[in-house]
Amino acid sequence: MPKLTDTFAKKACNPETGQDKHWDIEVKGFGLFCGKQTKTWYYQRDVGGKTKRVRIGGYPTISAAAARETALGLAFEHARGAGKSAMQVAPTLRDALQAYTERTKLRSEKNKRNVRDGIELHLADWLDLRLDEIDRGMVAARHRRLSDKPVRANHTLQAFRSVYNHARRSIDLPECPTVAIEWNAEQPSQEIIGDLKRWHTEVTKLINPIHRVYYQMLLLTGLRRTECATLRWEHVHADRLHLPMTKNGRPFDLPLTPEHHAILAPMKGLDKNWVFPAWKAKSGHLENAERLSWSAHAHRRTFASIAAETGLFEEIIGRLLNHTPQTVTGRRYVVTDYEKLAPHMQQVIDAFKRYLPDLFTETK
């Protein structure tokens, strides 16, 4: 074993894969770990039969002398029994991901799946690394590598950040290394359905009548794609839709009008649970509707645009769309009853009736 010095650290090679670990001949547990792009000082000891490791810092930011001094301090503290808190072991990314996705307050199964899939697909080689072994250089380099698809790169490393910060609540970890990332600009789509008569023609030509009604409800409620597809009959009431859990983690009641019920009428009796059943789908509900020229979210934007044209205030439109209020007062104190939103919903439906009279004639 060598004595770890700045000269040794400078000459130490970065392997193409995995990590090379070099241990100091003088200070037991003091090591230099060389990854593909980084060199990091660590102090490691066996505590209670388990190997525990403390990340001291990266080379050359931390010199060999400074790292050695820190390692000696940890060894001294451990010898007198005061270093146990410093020797808390950071979880691997795999374990941290498991703990994160088991949270009862995580907003949806879809969110859990997206986080898990993104990390397991694009950060698979990090899964068995401890969180304190993943540094700023690594995350910045991975983000750049994935940035041929800018949104994918952002979402993957944002998922990592969520998992890391969740683990940080219970383990003494440094600031999340994603602070080093220059996030890619994301331009949200502004697509709306500009030609409603053309939309009506496309929907009418759909072979599956369940899909026709699905798109009609998307347009006339402003619901998100999954919220609409997973509607149960127990959620449908005479005066409202009750969604027990939504994207923002809260239940939501959306006013329903007689026109909504007329559109839903053909769906009654098809399935006792799902409003939009899909009997071949494992879930039992609609998952992949026939495609139109417009995305499902374009229907939601069109609902908002028509609402704005009727003169509704932006705050009211946001309430109808179940957007999370941006102010503390709006989030914590302002509660808008669905009954107070009902006249505004009727105002939007009346506007649609002027634009699409044939749709409402068909449902009488």
C-alpha cells in the first residue's frame, strides 16, 4: 500500500469502468477512490460488524494533507467513541430509490413509476454506489450525455435529486450534487385545438364509441388524460365529479352540467366500475385511446382558452383546472367550493355549444 500524497493522487489513473480504491499505508481506513472521471478521499471503518464510510471530499479540491488530517480526526473521534454519528453510512442509490418510492405521501403510482424507470434505465451504473460517492462532476457529465434529449436529461436528474433529498432527511449528506447542472431549457407546448369542427369530424370517425366519449369529456372538463381515463362511476355524482387523488396530491371536485351527463349517457351499463372500460387492458380501464391530430393535453389547453374567451378570471380557470395556487394564501387558506364554480363551468359549456352545436345535438 502507498502513502497517499498529492503526487500519488495526481498520477493515479481513472479506470474506464468501476472504481479503483487505494488505501493509505499509515492511516488505517484512509483511502482514495478513483472513478471514471473523479478522485475522492474517504475514511472507512468497520462499526458493529458493518463497513461505514465518510466522504471527505474530491481531489484536487481537497489536498492529500487536508484529507489526511480529516481522516486522522475521524479516527481519533472513533477511538474515543464520539465518531459514531460521523460514521453514519449513506444508502446506495438503489436503497434510497426503494425508500423514496415506498413513501405513502408520494402523489401517484405513475409518479413512482416514472422516477423508478428513469433512474433504473439511465443511472443503472450508479445503483450500487452510495449517495455520497456520486459527486457533482458525475451528475453534470451524465446530464450532458443524456442531453441529446433535453427533457429526458432534466427529468432523469430531477428524479435523482428527489431521491437524494429524501434520503438527506435522515442521513447526514452534503448538498445534492445536481447543483452543478445547467438545466436544459424546456419550452412547454402551446398547442390548442384551433379548428373545433375538424376535431368534431375526427372524433366522430373514431371506430370505438368509448374513445369518442373519452375525447368529448376531455374537451368539456379540462381533465388530465389519466384523470379522465381512470374515472370510476363512484366518482360521478349528479352535480360533480369527485377525484379522490389528483396530480397535486389533493382531492378535487369538478362541477358537472346536464350536458356532461348527456355525453356520458352511452357509457352507462358498460361496466360497473370504470366509466371508460377497456376489457383487454390489465387495469380494466382505458389506457391508449385511438390517436387524434391533437394530444390529450391540447384538449385541456383548449378548455382553458375557451374559458378565457368567456371572460373568466385566470384564478377561476385555474380552479376549474385544479392548478395548484401559487401563493401561500391560495394553497393553505382559500377553499373554493365546487358549487361556487358551477356557474363558471356552465359558462364554459355554453361557449362550447356556440362553437360545436352539432356535438350537443347528437347527445340529446
